[in-house]
Amino acid sequence: MKPIALFTLPNCNWCKEAIIYLKSKKLKFNQIDLTKDKNALKDCQKRCSGAPVILVGNTWICGFDKNKLNKELGIK
């Protein structure tokens, strides 16, 4: 399985949805709070305009796009 990093913001409903979804699929992921990691925030801002940002292997997914996420993880 490819490594998963989930970049989130506090009080972000889509971020919470992404966390619930990943946990429901029993996937291991590293959650990074963008308010506490300025370098991660800069990396995410280069690619996406909002949160959450999901990094699967080397593929960046902007927002909680379940279809893209499932495709990248091979989930049907």
C-alpha cells in the first residue's frame, strides 16, 4: 500500500470527512495539521488552494475527492 499523508486544518468539515473515510477503510495515514507545520503548508499551497490535501505516494489530491482517492488506492 502506498503511504498516505493527510494535510488538515482544524474546524475543516471536509478534513473531518476525509479522516472518517480513511479510518472506515482501515487505512493507515499520517495526519499533518497545517497550522502547526509551516513547511507542509507551503508545499500544499504550491499545489492546492484549500484543505484537505491528500498525498498518496507521489500523487497529490486537492480536497476530499473520493473518486480520485479510491482510484489512487485501488479501492472499488
